[in-house]
Amino acid sequence: MSNPRRELPSVDAVLSHPLLEAVPGPRVLKRRAVREVLSAARNRLTDEDDLNGGQSLIAGAPEALSRSEHGRHDSAVLDSLARAAAARARGLAVPGLRPLVNATGVVIHTNIGRSVLSEAALVAIREAAARYTTLELDLESGERGARLGTVRELLRELTGAEDALVVNNNAASVLLTLSTLAAGREVVVSRGELIEIGGSFRLPEIMARSGARLREVGTTNKTHPRDYEAAIGPDTALLLKVHRSNFVMQGFVADVPLGELTAIGRAHGIPVVEDLGSGALIDLSARIGPEPTARESLAAGASIVMFSGDKLLGGPQAGILVGDRTLIGRLTRDPMTRALRPDKLSIAALEATLRAYLEPERAWEEIPTLRFLARPAAELECAAQSLRASVAEAAPDLEVTVVPTTSRVGGGALPMAALVSAAVALRPRPGAGKVETLEVELRLADPPVLGRVAEGQLLLDVRTLLPGDPEQIVAALKRRSGRTKER
Ligand SMILES: *Cc1c(COP(=O)(O)O)cnc(C)c1O
């Protein structure tokens, strides 16, 4: 038999196949897809040539190839390669970052972009993006102005801080603080607070990268004031407190409350900085659960408090630092701050989000993250009943019910808060396939619909559904029913 590699069609031959002609989008992406598919086929042939002559491996269409008559060989190979390339080209044509329907019941979910922004923030982003702006211009003098002018004032007002700074994200806040205030010196942290949060943020690793030396004190479950006292020496730069955002410790445990820690710090002239993680700006305890606010931490004597912009605050990705004038001033002037600065779109969105907090009732209404978290049970039940009715109609092969469920705050905040919610539960009727398949089908829908599988049902929690989402869910189920009937 001849060398099958030589029989692979040319790029142009595959490119002009009707299957590829039918794919919309720029030719350059189609060409790329064809090259990738041909190169993969060539590699498979190289690897397995001797085993089976390579034929069955071409573009993974074994039956078509082995059944093909000798004369039809080339066209079968071409069809199979074109099919693979067309699928790949379609994949390249869809935007990599696209909206999806969050029916997971997790309000702040890092993998799907954390907080949905308020209308005011969207308007601000649009304006800042489409026009020239006063970003760093002082209109009075005509000279260069401060990038964070108004945001800084708003943060001071909302937290009672002397000064404020904003960087790219909260990991950057921690890195900047440790590097600027403690490089080459020691930072004392309780062993109970050496946390990892999802997505590669591990406190000891950030600490190492900053050049500060980690001085661990206490044990996993108990840290006492005397542990901090004993660790403090001439090399101590900071005492660091880290909010246990995403877990709780129960049982035989003890830690040193912030107020006591700042008293120790004051006695030794050492600043206490707190990584608050999610960081609330208003009291959430009545509607969601107890989460410390930045204002409380400053009132308890912390010199710097840092938190994320896109967790409980409900704004854009940002790292916010508030606190002591002298220390924030040192951070502001550090060259690293220039490298970590937020862009104008984030600043625009953050300012609009912060403004809502000047009137807390407005924040609860306008900021989606807060609104989702506080949605009343009756409203959720009502939304679930309405979704159930249209889903039942769209998918007769599914048993559709409304079940009580619990949503999660997510985003490393209030890990134990179980928010009473309602979900539409989908269970394939006998013979209608597995619930796991249904989950995949909805996840691969356009737009993707994310739910969660529990006890043989796919749960669609309605808490985080946005206007238009119920219609998207119904449309995805209708398309799926159409396909199921064809099969
Ligand atoms: C989320 C979190 C961070 C990291 O914040 P990003 O904004 O994701 O960079 C740091 N520390 C704590 C305690 C957190 O919860």
C-alpha cells in the first residue's frame, strides 16, 4: 500500500470542500482550522502507520474509511477531514468570552465572572470607552490630575478611611502591601489564616513573591495573643490578619479578634493590615449574614484593610485598599502601583457602583449581586413556578417540578450561609436518557445554561436568572427536543 501521508489532501482541497464553504466567518480562521486538522491527521499517521496503515485514524472516521470502496477512498478521507475542520472552524468563529445563563444558584462565581454590574456601571463603562475622559486631567489647572480622584473620595466617605487606593485585584493589593511595607522583613500571620482561595491564590506563595518573610504563629486551630507577642521582634514589619473567606473552623478553636490584635500592634508600634477578601461596604447581617465591613475593620484599628471590587461589593474586578494616610501614601507612590493600576473602564464602573452605596437602599436595589442575594423567598417561588410551566411545555420528555433548594453566596464570602431558594428540577422520563446527558446538552447550548445535578435531577436555581434567561432556557430545551425527535 502507498504511504497514506502522501494521500492526505492539500489545505486548499479541504478548504474548498462544501462543508467548509458553508461555515460563516473569516477565511483565515477556516484555513487555520484545516491546517490544524491536517497536521493532527499527519501526526496520527506518523505514530500509528505501521499498526494499521493509518487509514482508520484519519480524522477519526474509522467506519467510513474502512467501508469505502478503493476508488472512493480519497473522497471519504476528504469528507472526513472537511467535517473535522468545519467543526473546528465553527469553534474558532464563536467568541471565546460569551454570556451564559447562571442557574447554579451560586451568586458570586469566579469561573463565570463574579459580579454582574449595575445599569449605572454599564452606562459609565460605555461613556468612558466611547469618549475621551477626564481620567488623569485636572480641569481647573489643566495639569495632570489624580487617576482615582472621585473614587478615592467615595471610598473615604463609605469606609471612614483617611485614604484609599485601587489596584487591579485583591491579590495585587496583598502583593503590593507586603512588598512595599515588608520586603526583607517579617510578617506575622496565624497558622489558622494561611489560606488558599480558588484559582491559585495561596497566601504563603504571594508572601514569598513579595519578598516578605512569613512568620507563622499559633496552630491550625488555636492562636492566642501571646503567640503574636512572642513572635514580634526588631524584624517585624506587619501583623497580617486574613479573613477566612471560604471556610469556617468549629470546635476547639481560638483566634485573636482584630481589635485585640491592633492593641498588640499599637503597643509595639507595628501596623496591622487585614485582608478582608470579599469585603462588604454595608451591614449585610439582616438580609444575608454576618460579614465584616471595611468600616468596622478600620474602627477596630486596622492600618490598612483590603478587599475585592467584584465579590460582595458587586462591582468590577479591582483591589481596594483603605486606611492610614501615611501607609496608603507609601503604597500610592510605589512604582509597583503603576504596574498594578486599574484601567479606565474599571474605574468608571467602580465609581458608579460606589455611588449607589451612598444610599444603601439604592445599593440593594441597583447592584445585581446584592439584589440576587436578598431576593425574597416568595418572589423566587413565583419565578420558579412560571419557569416550570414553560419548561414543561417545551420538554415533554422531562418530568418538571419546583423544588426548594439553597443558593450559595460564593466568591469566598459567607461560606455557611444557605440562602433559601427555589429551583426548577428536570428529570428525564424513563427512556429519555440520563440526567448527566441533559446537563451536558444544556451546558453546550447557545447560550450555555449552567445548572447543577443532584439526586438524579438537574436543578435550575432561579435566584440568579436575569431578564431574558427563562426564555433562553426554554429555547435551549426546545432545540434539544427537536434533536431528540430526529434521532
Ligand atoms: C478573593 C480573595 C483574595 C483575592 O482577591 P482577587 O480580587 O480575586 O484577586 C484575596 N484574599 C482573600 C481572603 C480573598 O477572599
